[in-house]
Amino acid sequence: MSAAYRRSSSKYATELQHSEAIGHELLRERDALREANEKFRAVAETASSAILIHDGKRLRYVNRASERLFGYNRDELLSQNMWEIVHPDDRQLLRKRAVARLRGENTPNRYEFKIITKSGEERWLETGAALISFDGNPAYSQMRSILPIASERKKRSGPVKSTTAPLWKQARWAPGNGT
């Protein structure tokens, strides 16, 4: 066996070992990504708050709670312009914040706004938003929860009225209440 052949086959063996190591690392990364995706879906699909991802025009992901909150099924939500579910009074502000966040500007990540459900009901929501990458493109991840107390208060157009008696005195089980 010639020296040139030994050097060539040694170099080939080293390259083969390196390629195998890269292949194993890619398999580990793929498995870790699959596991992370499974964890996300398990949490998101069982969450009581609406979790959605949008690209500024269309919803790209919605969980089951989103369907309940908005009144649309998943296919309907994913096929419509996402701004149609935002109340017209809040669309401009939310678009402005989305564009600013995309530019890297400091914007509030928690705020309240109104939506319009499929049945036409107006609801106040609290949302938390963050810029993420989705399918290699910028997207927004949001968790939304309905604000029933805020919705009722805002419907009445006034502050929540307080009673003169402390709450513990009003409770049936309060000390001295005979229960």
C-alpha cells in the first residue's frame, strides 16, 4: 500500500467520521425540535386563554380557546383577515403597534382592546404580545384572555360602584353573621 493511498484513505475516514457526527447532531436537533413542538401544542391546546400567532395580516396558528373566544372554527379564523375580528375603534392603534414592534421599537406588550365575535358581540380582551419567528418569518405571538369585569364596567360607562360595607361583612360565612 502506498503512502499516498494511506493518506487518502485516512483523510476519507476522517471526513466520514465528521459527516457521521454532523448527521447524529442533526438527528438530535430534529428530535429536540419535535419534542419542543409537542410540548408547545400540548400546553397551547389545553390552555384556557386564547393563544394565537399572526403575521400582521393573517392568523397562522390558533388554539381551541381562540375558537371559543371568537366564535369561529379554526379554518375560519385561519382563512380571514385578522383585522376583521378587531373592533374598528382599535384597529389603527393595534396596527401601529404591530409595525413598531416589527421595526424593533419599544412598544407595550400588554394592553386591552375590543374584538367583535362571529355573533357580533363586542368583548374586551387583555393581550400579551411578543415578536417571534414563525416558519422563518417575523410573526407575533399573542395570548389573549377575555376581561369580563372590564367588559361589564366599560359597558356601564362608569366606574365600578363600591358598597359601604366591607366585603367580609357581606359574606354569609363572616364572623358574627351566625353561620
